[in-house]
Amino acid sequence: MKITLLGTGSPIPDPNRAGPSSLVASENTTVLVDAGRACVQRLVGAGVFPAFLHAVVLTHLHSDHICDLNDVVTTHWVMSGPGAALPIYGPPGTARMVNAMLDMLREDVGYRMAHHDDLNHEPNVPVTEVQPGDTFAVGTLQFLVGATDHRPVDPSVGFRISDGTHSVVMAGDGVPATSLDELLVGADAYVQTVVRDDLVQAIPNARLQDILDYHSSVTQAAQTAARAGVAHLVLTHYVPAPFPGTELEWASGAREHFSGNIVAGPDLTSLEL
């Protein structure tokens, strides 16, 4: 199993970091987790064209996690054969969001079908809305859905993804929660959005400081990883974004609370299990 951090950024635009999105791949099955800003470019940087994706899973419907979904869907559609499907799994509300997105794309779809004789089918994006406790399979990967705490964003979910040998929990955004601890038990790796609360608190901006009450700090993520006994803690979606090459400072903050392997780096950082 290979986990690739496609985008490690946040809603704050950064020239070095795409928006939050990750890739999980194992045995010819490749799944995109969230679809933040510029994730299609990062997909290609990871050697994966959108047409190679087997599904997209969404942790929640914050704009920074879905704003490039339309590009993923469009590029998958125009690069695939007739009727090729791109299933999307996400929390309740996902179907309405995808339907609205397809309505937004309606003119573009019409133009392309009118121009290309061999493009005679619309995008095929079946949506499955999931709840905590649900399970489903995509190719060789098995998914277990768990609740996360990102209130007032509700619902928000995490995914435990297993290939039969290894498992990773893609937690999305949120603060520590019993439900997340339960999802992590026995997993090999834990991927978590993190904020540096010390840096955010030093910035006199109320809207920025508001993020502290619904995102895990580096310390909280490390403590969660330690409680669960995972081998690997993967930090991503950094707020505020570290300067390139300084991500290890974030890892050192986690080291005080977690003795396992800590992964922190720029876009396209990967972990193989």
C-alpha cells in the first residue's frame, strides 16, 4: 500500500502547496481522498492521470476539500472510454453537491460532446453517501467509515482503508474524538490535518484563530497516534503552511508525544507500507 500526499496546503493560497488531497494505492486500485485546489496537477506529478482513478472519497464538504472535484470529474470523463464511471463516496450532502457541480458543468459537457464525435456520453459519477459504520469495497481496497469531530461541519467522516495486509486511516479534519480512536485501533498509519497552535495564536486575526477549535494541533495528533499504537503518523494540511524544507520542525513537535515514524514533507511526499 502506498499513501501519497498530493496537496498539503490549506484554504490559504500558497505557491508551494496544493489544497488537501491524498492518494491511496494498492494492487492496481487507486483512490483519491478529497480533491483540493490543484489536485489534478499533483495527481499527474504522482504519475496518475485522473482516468486511472477507481474512486474518489470525500471526508467532508468544506470548499478546500472539494474545489478541484469538477476538474477531476471532467478530466476523467474526457480521458476515459465510453461510460467509464468514477464513483464518489462521501457523507450526506455529497449527492446534492455533485448534482450541483454537474449542473455547473452542463454547458461545458454540451460543448465537448458537440465537438467530439466519439464523446457521446455524459460524465458517469455515481454517488454513494456513507455513514459511520458503513463498509464498502473499491477494487482490492476495503473501506470502513468512521465519525470524526469537525463541528460545526456535520457530518464529517474518516476512512479506514485496508488492502488485506496493511491499513491506513485518512482522518480528514477534526479534533480528537473517541470515534477516531476506535477507527484507528490496529491500523498501520494515521494521516491527520494539523495546525501549529503556537503560530496561529501569535497572529492577531480572529478568523484565523477560530480554526483552533476544530482542527487537531500537532500535539493532539501525536497523542491520538500514541493512544492508537499506530506505527506511522503522517502530517498534512498544514496551517499555517511551513516554509519549504522546514516541515521537520512540525515533526519534532510531535516527537515529544509519539515514538513511531513521523512523516512530514512537501506535496508528493509518500509512505509505503
